[in-house]
Amino acid sequence: MGNLKQSLPPILEPYRDRIEATIKPYLGIQLVPDDTLTWWSSKFPGKQISRAGLPYLPKGMSYPQTPEGEYLHLLAQINFAEAPPLEPFPQQGILQFFIADWGCYGCRHEFYSDFDNTDWFQQTTFRIRYFAEPDLNEANLETNFDFLPDKNPEVRDLDVKADFSIVDAYPPTCSAIQWISGKDFMPSEDYQFHDLFHDLIRPDWKYHDEFTEAYNAYCGGAGFEVTTSEETTTGKTQDSTRSYTYPSAQIGGYTLFAQEDPREYSTGFEGLDDPLDTILLRVRLPEDVLLFYIQQSDLIRQDFSRVFYTLELVTL
């Protein structure tokens, strides 16, 4: 939550408290090529398999696979001991994201015929792993990953009406993470926006539309003072004004949607205690955005068994 020190447009001023309540911190991710990373470093692997891009894996633990026995690929690894603090994310431990070379980067999407019957939390073509207390003794870690196949540059057409190649989800080379701290307003496309401002809905929607237009103009132009928590890729520490622009990857905060918020039209969330309102990871690709959502209550408990992995096309 944040505080708005500047004045608001008259139509927004009565809702100052609610607008302030939407403000969320995030950690933006800048990728810096680095082929010297350790097994436990924060990283985004490259398109080709390299030692620096391999995951932290204790000996005796199986490597993630699909039910058909195909190995998943590490998408990202975050060592929270290397990251600035961000509530309610852990302050230590290693979080890993794996995806299958299947369909939409291992993500079930509305392109699929079984979309309406999907169990979104069944981690068969993606996997989230968390190690609360990593062992930093290399002698206790798996170091032989010769069994892993290369990432397939070809499109695998598995009942999907679009073309996706898994290599498109990766940077050219293995990269380390540099963090940028910031804050964001809830965008009006967020599926919770209308519930938050439910009293604005009028029979003709005119007032609602005027409010939304003013809200988007204000939130897109006012912004916050954002200070980088570490040096940027240019080697300089900078301050900048945030104005509805998003880093190529992030944890926390919000995302803008060029289409509908997928949490709004997806089914199967009725039994959840809390909304899926926390971005566990967001990765911007040239034409798509990969989004991993989690309930804040699950994140606090460090329970990563109910993660919603979705794909948004042409997200801004």
C-alpha cells in the first residue's frame, strides 16, 4: 500500500483511500548475461543448455518430468537471499519455475479444446519447486545433467491452434538477475477492479466510464518515484518516474492486459480462500507474457502447490 501525496482529479478524489489501497510493490528483473553462475544463483537459463543455466538440485531428488516422462526445462530460478526484501515473498530459499516443451510453453490456454475442464493447479506441464533452506555444499548437489534434451526450436503442435516454440521463452544466453524496486496502481483491466469500485456502476455506465478514463489517465501519468535497489545493466544507479510501464520480468505488482484478465473467465477457482492476486513471476516475451499467480495466503505459508500458470497474448 502507498500514499498519494499529489492531488487527484475531482472524479477520483472521493475514492482516494481505495486507490491508495491498490498500490503494490514489485521487484523488476533486468537480465545480465553471465556464464559464471553457481548452482544456487538467481538465473534465467539461455536458449542453449549451459552449466550456469542448470538448476539447483539436491542429490537423490528427481528432476521434474511430465506424466509421459518428458523432462521439463528450467525457466527461472530465484534465490531470495540475493533479492531485496518484498513482502510477503520469502527472504531466503530458492524458488524454481519449470516448463514443458509442450503447447504454449507448457501452459494450458483457451486454444485447447479441454480448456473449460482444466485443473489449473495440476502441475503436469509446468512445475514450481521451493527449497526453504538450500544446501550450498556442491558435494551434496546433482551436477550431471547429461540426460536433459536440448530445447526444441521446432513448434510442437499438440492440439493447439497457434505456433509456440519453447526457445522463444528464453534469453539468448544464461543471465543473472538485477533487481529494480517499484510500485504500481491496480490497472483497470484487473479482474478485481470492478469489485473494488462496484458502487460506480450506474444503469447507463456513463459515470463508470468517465471514472475509468480518468483513473487510467492519472495512473498512467502520475506514477511513483522508483529507485533501483542495485545497479542497472548500464552500471548506474538511477531514479525514475514510474508510469504504467513494466519490466521484462518481475515478481509482485500488477500487469496490464491487452485482452481480458484470464483469471476472470477461467473456471475452477470457486473453492479458493483468497483471490489469485499475487504475481509469483511475470515474464514478457516478444509476443506473449507468461504469468504465474498465487494466493497471498499460500505465499505466506510457502505453499506453492496451487499456482495458476497462464499465458496472455500481446500484453502491454
